[in-house]
Amino acid sequence: MIKTKNYFLLLFSLLFLQAAYSQVLVKGVVKDNKGNPLQGVSISLKDTYDGATTDSTGKFSFKTSEKGEQTLLATFTGYKSFEQKITPEKGPLSFDITLKEEVTELKAVTISAGTFEASDRKRAGVVLNSIDIVTTAGANADVTQALKTLPGAQQVGETEGLFVRGGTAAETKIFIDGTLVNKFFYNSAPNTSGYGRFSPFLFKGTVFSTGGYSALYGQALSSAVILVSIDMPDKTTASLGLSVLGLDAGYQYLNKKKNFSWGFDFNYTNLGLAYAVLKQKQDYFQVPSFNEGHANFRIKTSATGILKYYSSYGGSRFGFTTPSIDSAGFLDYFKLKNFNTYQNLSWKDNFGSGWKINAGISYTNNKDDITGALQDAGKKTVTLSGLEFKNFSISPLGNYLNAKAVLEKKLPNLSAIRFGTEYNFTDDKATYTDNSGNRYSYDLKEHINALFAEGDIYITNGLAAKLGTRLEHSAFLDKFNLAPRISLAYKTGKLSQASLAYGIFYQNPETKYLPSPNALTFSSATHYIAQYLRTAPLTVFRAEIFYKKYHDLVKTGFSNGRDGLALNNNGFGDAKGFEFFWRDKKTIKNLDYWISYSYLDTKRDFLNFPYAITPNFAAKHTASLVIKKFVLPWKTGFNASYTYSSSRPYYNIIYDAGQYKFSDKGLVPDYHNVSFSLNYIPSIGKKDAKSFVVYVISINNILNIKQTYGYQYSYNSARKEAIVPPSRMFIFIGAFFSFGVDRTQDAINNNL
């Protein structure tokens, strides 16, 4: 037995020595493509247990007794795997391995020059989401008013629209789910700002591009606001809102499978009570009132596809008189009635092999009935010699259709190509009736067809480019344009990047200056942008410089007895400047604030300008400070904002002796506005709450600062009058109830 045992021990020892003697050493070093050693890389022979991990110098070594052809495998998170065929028995073996960084969405640089983005997809880069918008003091829960606290936007309060980097309001276009929105703003009274028609809670994402935007979007010289609507609601809910301005109620249903939803809401607004307390500059004989209804449905067409429909119907009316600047003791009468409907149908889906489709169609119908008159002190319509133009009526009617389809193909890494087509139809018509009962009508139709293509090219996580071009044809102008666009982004650090953008953008002449006695062409703007962006989990810093060159701007003048007709495209101009934005949720506990500043130097010669001058809607300096703090023990959010704009120029341009010249010009005072709002949410802290209520108090211009936007002049330029807000201060008080889902925690989390 002892001999037998010794025999097996000897045999085992011989086999072990033979195996040890037959093992081969495999060693080497692993580096990245910049030559830096990589620690923690897993090295192994594929489908075996033989392997090792690199040390701090990138070196590795292990022994193997495997025979025949094997595969050496190196893997490391964030890098592409390395494989090489080897034959161990030919060893010892030594390798110098280089791993290439893998492009991933979490680590990759983003194309961001000229753009503020807030979306679910890029949470790290969120700037303003829906909660931010409704809790920004002074914004009155309006998307574009909140965007005015960001750099690039001007503080213009005498008309509706978003003025960006020296561009007119018409040079900014707004899109919902990819398609163009016409008549985004409510109709406003003369010399009064207008607000947007759409609730910020409709949208899950907002892109505010102050220049250099994608080739998917056109017909905008200066800026694009791209809004993405929510997909499915969280659950079935009902809502009710009561305020000093009116009431609203809604219902949203979600089925058990969470693949189908529908909803509707209705709201009625009447400013009578507010205007009774806060006296207005105008004497309203019909206070502004609004009736609106909205409906939607959403259907998941597949695991990755969704069909969304949204519609709105609304009517508004108001009427007032003001002391006439043209004739002492008389009144200017103005009355407006509006009906607007908007329909949007969109569909998106993935259909295999990396292909994706986004398609949509939108339709807008807008009808206005406007009446103007001159009245005596007894408010009876009169006609005075030389002021016959005061008595008129006009009925504009617009029908607008936009359709777009985009195909996208995902390529390796994050690279992608997308291409598509867009069709835009406009039918603007109006009937004008003068003081003598003479009627004049026009009907302008436009068909714009576009093809576009662009590619996202990710070379590494730190270097990416977006290359695109857009081809458009205008039936009205009977002309084509071709617009190349390019953006580059380079990662300068773990949290920072630098970007460059260049692009050409085209736009048709505005309808209000048409028809023209002469052939016209597109206006164009060439954008150059350089940006630095640093994005951390709780802070964002963005600095940008830009230069914008305008070509072929519309010039207007007298023709066929009419003033203001588009005569030619001899206008030109430029805009240059720099901006910065800083948002911080980290430095002070439970405090969120942002600071923005813009410097703008712009001049243009367009419309009836005698020569190139700074337009009256452009201020050299604009700045904003927005502060938000939620005090959890008090269940209350405190929000404040301060907006500043340096003095803007004003002009009175008259036509005299066959040419345009200034009869008066100057600078308005600097603009200051301090606003405050308070949100009290008593349901915070209640377990399993199925409903919640928010009480809101908001005060715009709480310091009652006098603000002047410009001046208006009498028809003979003998008198001028300051253009000021209808009232210096505005106060809103309301309560909003939601049944079915408690969103209070969302409100807290987004403001901490």
C-alpha cells in the first residue's frame, strides 16, 4: 500500500512538473490612443480561465498551457475591445496593445454651439424645463418670456415675438414636434406685448437655438425654438385651476397597458377683475377675454413607435379707446376679434437595422376682425380732414400647412445620417375697408419645398462634427437657395468642451410687406459661432461669441400710392457680440439661480431706414438674474428675477422730398424689472397623496419701476408720446388642483 501510494505521488509530481514546464508566458502593456497607460484592463485568452489585469503602468503578464490557435482579448469599459490571434506554444509572447476609446452618449461631446437644450435625453445639459418656466418670476408661465432670461434674447415689450441677436421677431421660428407653428402668439393690442398660446407642460424638451441650428429647420434668419411634446402621461389625472383671471379644467386618461391616452381641457380667461384693480393706460369698453379648448390622443404603435395628435381651438376679443395723439380732445378706437385653431399630428418609430422615422403635419387657421376709428369725447365715430385713415376695418385670414418627414440611420458609435423633405404652404388673404366704404383685397399664396440632409460624425468621444445642407424652392419668388451648415465640437476636459458653428440661413420676405411691384429674392444671414461649455451635475457655464452677416434684406418705400411696399433686396447689416450664462444649484444649499449677460453690436439698413443704424429693438447690454429657493418646512417656493436692458434707440422716420430721413431720434431710458412669485404646496409630506394643490402669487415689476419701450408719433410728427406698459405692475393670484397624481416632488426636485 505504501509503495502504491508513493507511486501515485511520484506520477502526480511528474505530471505537474511537465505542465509547469510547458506553460508559456504572455506579457505586454496596454495604452490608449494618446499613449497613456491604462490600468484595470482585463486581458485573457478567449473562452479560457487564463488571463490577468493591467497594473498602474498598463503592464500585464500571465502564463498559459493552452495549445493551438487562441484569441487574446483585451476589454475595458469605455473602449473598443481588442482581439488578436496567437499560438501560445511559440512563446514567450509580448504585446503592445492600443485600445481605442469607444464613443458613448454618456461620455461623448455634444454639438451645442448656439444652442440651449433641455430634454430627458441630455439631463446633464438641461437649462430650462417646464417647471423652470412656470416658476420663473415675471415669465407668467410663458415659454418665450422665460427664454428672455437667457442670453441672446432681447427685452422687447411693445410687441409680441422673440427678438434674438439683432434679428426681428419674424426671424425667429418656433417648431412643435418638428413642424412649423404659425401664429404662436396671441394677437396683441398696438404697442403691447403678446404671449404664447401653448402651455409649457405640453413639452418634455426645449431647444432654444440662437444661431447655427440644424439643416432640418429653415426659413429663420436668426433663431429657432424647437419644442418636443410629451409622450404618455404618468397616469389618469384630472385638473382644475381657479385664479383672478379665470378658470380652467381638464382630464387626461391613460389605459392600463399604458399604450393609449386621450385628454381634453378648457379654459376661460377674463381680465376684467385684474383691470378693475390695476388701472390700464387704455380705457376698455370690452376687456380682453379668451375661450380655449384643447384635445389630444397618443397611441403607441409599436414597442418603439408613437402617434401623437394635439389640437387647440380658441377665440379672443377686446376693445378700447385711448386719447388720440393726432387730434387733441379726440379718441382712438380699436377693437379686435380673433379665432385660431391649431392641429398637429406626428409619428415616430424605429423599423430595424438602425433606421428611424419622424414625420409630422401641422395646420393653422387664424382669422382676425379689426376695427379702427376716430371718436369724439362722446365716443361717437367722426371723420376729420387729413385723418380719414383712422376709420377702417380689416379682416385678415390665414391658412398655414407644414409637413415634414425625416429618415435617420444610426451608424457605428453615435454617428448617424438623416435626410428628409419639408413642404410649407401659406395662404394669406385680407379685405380692407376704408373710411369711404371702398374695399381692397389681396390673396398671397406661397409654396416652399425643401430637401435636407445632415450627418453626425463621432470620430472619438472627444471630437464630433455635424455636417448638413438644405435646398429650398419658393414658388412665390420662383427661386432656389442652398444652405450649407457645419458644427464642430471638441472635448477639452471631462466636463467641458469647445464648439464652432457656421451656417447660411434664408428667409422669404414677410407677407405684410407684399405684394411687391418688383421681383424679390430670399434674405440671408451667415452665422459664425464659437462656444465654450462646462456642464457638471449641478452647474452649467456657457460662453459664446458670434458674428452674423445679413444680405439681401428687404427695403420698403412708396409705390403705386402706397407706403411700406417691398421694393427690393438692397438691405444689409451685421450683428456681433458675446454672451455668458451661469447656472448653479450647488454652491448654496437648496438655492437655484442663474445669471445671463449679452453684449450686442448690430446695425442694419432695411425697410425704410435711411442708412445702416442700430434697430430700435436692439439693446447693447442685456442681463438677467433668476433666483429660486424651496423651503421644505414651509412647503413654499420663493422665486425672484431681475432683468436689465440698456437704452435702446428710437427713431421717427418720415418721407420727405422723395427720400426717407429722421425727424427725431434718441435713446429710451434703461429697462429694469424686478419680479417675485410665491408657490405654496400644502400637500407636501402627505404619504400616498392622490392629489395636490399649488397656490400661486406672482407680482411683475414689484418695485413699480417706470419703463419706456420707445415713442410713437402723430401723423404729422408734431407730437410724440412714450410707449409704456399698459400698467406698471401686474399681480396674479391663483390655485391649481390636480387629481390622480401628485407632482409636488417633481416641483421640489427641479428646484433644489
